[in-house]
Amino acid sequence: MDGTLAAATCHRIEQRRARIGVVGLGYVGLPLAVALGQAGHTVVGVDVDQGRVDAVNAGLSPIEDVDPGCVAALVETGHLTATRVVESLSRADAVVIAVPTPLDAHRVPDLRAVREAAASVAAAVAPGCLVVLESTTYPGTTEEVVVPALRAHGLDPGRTVFVGYSPERIDPGNRVWTLANTPKVVAGLTRDCLELTIALYETIVERVVPVSSLRTAEITKLFENIFRVVNIALVNEFQQICDGFEIDVWEVLDACATKPYGFMRFHPGPGLGGHCVPVDPSYLAWKAREKGIATEFIELAGRVNARQAAYVVGCVAGLLNERRLPLNGSRVALLGVAYKRNVADVREAPAARIVELLDQAGAVVTYHDPHVPAFRAAGRTLRSVPLTGEYLAQQDCVVVVTDHDAVDWTLVSHRARTVLDTRNVLRRVARSPLSAAIVAVPLKEGEPC
């Protein structure tokens, strides 16, 4: 490294005795803070949510995926603390910003959290600090938001303070691919910035993948998820075609998956959900429009996936119609409202739109989800109903939206009269005695987000 500031910071990081701040203790930030603490660093987590701060300081985990025992152990040894005070980062050797990057009501990127975090961090940190953005965003954000914020406070990015970008690859609920064994893409504003960023992540992940520029790293994350969005849209549309021909889409996919080359399996479903897959295409499309670049393919995929909730409700109406029941007034139960199996995450969950459409049609909607005790949809708060045989038998239609392992699917197959299975989960129940129609409409299984 060229500078003594960078060399000193790198030495503390490589010795695993750095002081590190993590701004945002959500699904990305908290696992990162825990991993850094377990690596030996002293970590200060910063979050605007006082309840989340209090939980961490009490040795509890506000995130289902993070083991509270790990949090408690780190808090007890002083390797992890939480606060709302950004000024506590004044002695940090590195700060990672992992705040939300949602869309606003007009589907425009909302970078307020990133701007506020960057400004607060810039006002707090001292020379020699490495500042890394992990939030998913469009190419150019780090240079257009983080770098100017640092300069506004008298810091010289690349010389007196160092800037990196590393897109998060957290997949909630995935027990195979974790933070530790998922390769980490990294980039830096300058060579010293890149080397510091590499050094930081090499203390917590098995493989670091450097790329040539911040913008390359930023767009890498977007394309990873756009690839999925486009393929999911294709299989969603294909599923509707199969339904029209009375062909079992799952049998077709099983057959296609036997081809050893040239085919990658994706699953249809009730709609897209999660913290990035439904959002990322809009970030790139919005930024591309600034340069006059058309993103027709990406935007078409978004429209196809957005229609899937309406297709599910249409299938519910069709099943009820076969029994001469109107949707208006019928009792419809959703099994699962989280966006994917075995997690409590309801961000952008398709269940919200399904509930809204069923509500508009006059259906009496309830739900059961072992991971989500309360769920906000259609302007009201619903609460999970215990899954019993009596409850299932009372429903005119049961819709499988999320295939949680904790659900008793054998009970569902025996007691529900009519089931719309959007996840193909009932095929796991051998020789189901269900005589009513079972329609497959499903979503992708939990690929990384």
C-alpha cells in the first residue's frame, strides 16, 4: 500500500483487532456484524430502530436467521454493541453501510437511507477509515452519493479515507450457502481502497472476488437478480400456457431438468417477493433511462411477474366456480404469507397483493403462517390462525402461498376440500387422498437474493 494511513488500517484489519461499524442491523447488517465480531473485531452496530438496538444489547436477535446465542456471546465479550448514535463511529477503522434501498410509490429508487447514512458516517469518521457500501443500488451510487458526502466533510476519498463497495448476497433461510461460504464481490475507488476492502472481507468469507470498479460491483448484483426475474417471468408465463393446454407444468419442468446442458430450472409461483428481486430491475431500468437506454426485456419481465397475483386469484375463482360457489363471500385461507419458505420475511411478499385482490372480490380471507404471527395487507392487520383440521374443513378454498416445512401438509391434504397449490408442496405427501382439484401455480424456490 502507498499510504501510511491505509497500511495502518489494513494491519489492524488483518490482525482481526479492528474497530468496525455496521450501519443498519437488518437482514444484511446483523449477520455481517455477527460475522465480524466472531472474527475478532470489535463491532458497533448502528440502527435508527431503538427496539432493534435494545434487543441486540440484551443479547437477543431481532432477525430470525441470526442465532441469538451468537449475539449474546458477542455482547458478553464486548465484541458487539448497538446504538443509535452514529458519532460512536469516530474511532472506527472501517464502516459498512447496509441500509434499505426500496422503491417509492412511483417505482423510483429511494436512496434516502443511503444518503442519510453516508452523510452521518462522513461527519463521524476520522482519517484512515474504510467506508464500504453494501446496499443494493444502481451503478454510480457509491461515487455519486458516498464519495461526495465524505468530501463535504473535508475528507479526501482514496487518500485520507477509503471507499469500497461489496454487494450483499444474503439469502434468508438458506442453510447451505451462508455469508461465510458465498463468494464476496468487492471493489474499491482506488487500489488502496480495493486492498483494504479485500482485507476486511477476507476475515469473514472463504472467497473474495475483486472486480475492476465500483460500478462493476454495483451492476453485478443487479444483473444477478435481473437474471432470475426474467427467467421467473418466463416460467410464470409458461405455466399459464400449460394450464391452458391442461398440461402439468411441474411434470414438464421435471422432464426438462433431465437435460444435462443448456437448461436451468426455475419455478413458477404466486409472485415475486423479498428485499431485492422485485426491486433490483427497477433500479437498473431507472438509471438506464438517464442515458437513453431502453430496458424493454427487463420491464416486460416485471409486468409479467406483477400479474401473477391476479392469476392466482383467478384460479381461486375458477376452482370455486366448479363447485358453484362465488368468490364473494367464500372463505379463503392462505397457507404462508412470507415471501419464501422457512423465514418470517414479508418484504414485497406476493401474499399482500393476493389478500388485497381477494378482499376486493369480497372473499373472507384468513391465513396461517408459523413464522409470521401478524401480517399487514389490504389496509388492515391479519393474525395467523392455528392450523387445525376444523379450520381447514371450514374453508371453501385453501391457497398454498409459502411452503414452510413447519406446516403439517399431510393434515392439509386430508382435511382441506379445495386446494390451490402454488408451490407444488402437496406432491411431497405420498398418495394424497384429496379428491378436489389441485392446481399448480408456483414461485421460485429460495434462490439467493
